[in-house]
Amino acid sequence: MRISTFWYCLKEGVKNICRNVWFSLASVATISACIFLFCLFFSIIVNIQHVVKNAEGTIGITVFFDEELSEDQIRQLGERIGEMPQISDMEFTSAEEAWESMKNDYFAGHEELAEGFADDNPLAGSASYQIFLRDITTQDEVVEALRQTPGVRQVNYSNSAAEGLSSFNAIIGILSLVIIGVLLAVSVFLISNTINVAASFRKNENEIMRYIGATNYMIRAPFVVEGLVIGLMGAILPLIGTYFLYLRAVGYLAARFQIISRIFQFLPLSLIFPYMTAVAVLLGLGIGFFASFFTIRKHLKV
Amino acid sequence: MIEITNVYKTYDTGNKALRNINITIEDGEFVFIIGRSGSGKSTLLKLLLKEVEPTSGKIVVNDMNLGKMPRRYVPKYRRRLGVVFQDFRLLKDRNVYENVAFAQRVIGASPRKMRERVPSMLQMVGLSSKYKSFPQQLSGGEQQRVAIARALINRPEVLLADEPTGNLDHHNAIEIMKLLDKINHMGTTVIVVTHSNELVNLMRRRVITMDRGCIVSDEEGGSAHEN
């Protein structure tokens, strides 16, 4: 394509927007609303996932072994278990460490009560491994594999915590997908209407172009430019809004509700904004491109 | 050369617009197609523009068989034709220069080529001094000259004119006919569909008369007769 033709198509696309400025503004507003909600959900979801990920790291599976196994044998078994790809980390607790921990937890201030056990460790044979998973959703299969492992006596785990975190994650994801999907459909519909109006404004011009021998590509280009510009504007505006809103919201929550900042840390904007910008711009351009490209097709027939 | 052989056209509505049309037009000819409303003249032009397809028959324009032409080649084919309409179809928001340059721009011609060709084309149609005027500032005759300049700027081999003088007064109609004659003398094949018997009789060129979708006469140096 010649540079002059490129500029011509760009100029005509911008002219289209100016010709039916109200329709264009309505389209920009709808895409902005859609992308703003996307940015909002994006911020919320990545922060929730950050929290969930942290929480997942603290939920472990405890594995106890047959009492007749020596500590060395348990450690060897532990090394084999540690080769499972789902496992991110493992901590060994010997029977002595377990008893010391219990004494600290239950007999604090009344150490004399524990002295009755003297050297007779009541938790002998309770050496265990605390296992942490990369992804909490794999807990069931890991537990099943552990139970099948020879030498493993008991596997303790919290099913409800894992399920709770997984389903919370899934609900947020599905909810945001549904809302964004509906808004996407509305955006495509509105851009499509705007392009239809622009096409009717240019009906005479398009007809002349076809008789002169312009290619479909050349006829379509100004409309696609129009769609892309609307899409881009619809992405930039909510990104600016989200940028300042996120900074203010995080600052406000941290200052007013200190309990929140004790529970978890918000992800810094610099970490999520580049990804958010890339997805939002692609989304805006994508909506603009597809809506205009397919809408104008029906106006190309001669 | 244009060869139309055994062409029939029946629209979806059942209207039989053309019946067994056979016409051969040599390069550089000037041909009038006349007939009453509904006689099939405009359908014939639409077939030549590949705007509609014949129900049966064969149309060959400059060795290109339109029936076998894929849709993607239609734009390139149309660049070899120029079209002029009764209602001029100029772009009202662009001046004379831009209207003529538009035809070059949309086929991707270079700005240099446009700067070379547009002024000379405007000179040829006698509108050099009005290149900055907008269509609404021009007379009907002048607007049709702009439309002719636009149709010719890409140097087509054939010029199709559908009632080019239909919206013009007698004086302007004759001026446009003179211009079409001049273009024909420069080597372009000119096909004019018209209702104006007076102009046909004045020009004394080949006249094809149509009635109810059929050719009823085809005379060299012919004339039109009141029915």
C-alpha cells in the first residue's frame, strides 16, 4: 500500500467518525465501559489470585508413616514422594520435633505436666512430612497417590479449604467472563450500528468507488480505520481511569482499613498495568476491527 | 471489441429484461442505444459493468469473457471502463479537482501521477479554471463534464454513458455530445444510452434500437424515429 493511500484511508476513517460524532461517541462509551469493567475485574482477579496463591502455600498435606519404619527409611520414602511434579515444597518433622512442638503448644506454662513422660516420647512413630502443592486443585490426586504409597500409614489434609479456594477462584473467573462477554456483545452491536450509519452516509461514494474499479479492500479500509480508532479510544480512556482509580483505591484501603493490609498486600500497579494495557488495547482494537470488518461486508456487493 | 452473443436476462421477479441479444461493437466505435423505458437498455449497461449476470449467453469485452471472470478480477476489469450517469454522482463535499482525482486515488495511483493527469483532464473537458469549485457551484453541464473527466482519468478503453444528457438543457446536452464525440475521436469506444431522439439524429452514428428486451434495429449512421 502506498503511504499516500494509507494516509487517505486514515483521513477518511477519521472523517467518518466526525460525520456521525454522536454514534461514534456512543460506541466509544460502550467499549470504554466494557474495557473499564475488564480492567476492574482484571485488578480484582489478579489480587485475589495473589491472595489465593499465598493461601495455597500455607495449606499442606500431612503424611504419617508406618511405625516400624526408621527415620532414615522415612527420609528415603520422603525423597521419592518429593519427586511428584505437583509438589512445590516438603518439610520433615521427626517424632522428637513433633513432641517438642506439642509440649510448647499444649503445656506452655505447665511444663511439669509433660515431665511425667520423661524420655518416653508419646508421639514416637509420628514422624511426618508436611507437603505443599504448586496448585491446590491437584490435592485429591496427590492424596490418592500418597495413600497408595507403601509405608504410608495416614494422610491428613483439609479438603474444604482446598475446595473453597478453588471454587472461589472459579466463580470470580466465570462471573467476570460472563459480564465481559455481555459487554463485548453490546460493544460489537453498537460499533456495527455506527459503521452502518457511516456506510449509509458514504453510500454514494462507495457506489462510485465500485464503478471506478476500487477493490473491496480500498472501500473497506476507511470503515476499518473508523472501527480501530473507536476501539483504541475505547481502550485508552478506561486505562487512564483505572490507573488513577487503582492508585487511589489501594492508598485509601491501606490507610483506612489497616486490617486489610495486614491480611494481604495489594499487587503494585507497575506489576499489573503493562499486562492490563496490552490486553485492553488488543481488546479495543479487536472489537473495532471485527465489528467494522464484518459489518461493511454487506455493503460491498455489486 | 465488445461481443454480446445470445444473451438473455430474466430478473428474479420474472421480468424478462433481455431476450436473445447479439451485438458486436468494434474498438473506437460510437454507439447509441435507444428505446422506451423498460426496453432493456440499462440492463445491457449493467451487464457490461458486470453489475448483474446474464441468465444465459456470452459477453466478451476486450477479450475478457465476463461469464468466466472471478469476482476478484471485477475491480480491475472496471478500471478499463468509464461510466457516466444521468445524475452525475459527484461527491458534494469535494471540489472539482478532488472529484476527478478521487478516481485515481481509489485505485492507488501515485500523487505524482494525479498531479500530472488531473489538470490535463480538466483542460480537456474545459474546466481548468473551475478546479476549486464545488459541484453545487457548477451548472448541470459543468457537473457532467466533471463526471466525464472522472470517468476518463484512468484512461478506459470504453466509456459507458447512461442518459448523460437527461438532466441537461438543450444547449448543454449538445455540448456534452460534442465532448463525447471528441473523446471518441481520441480512440475511446463510446456507448451512450439515451432517450433523446434529437441528439441521436444530430450525431448520425450507429444506433441500436431496443424494445421489450429485443433489438429491433441496428443501423450505422442511423436515426431515431418517434413511435
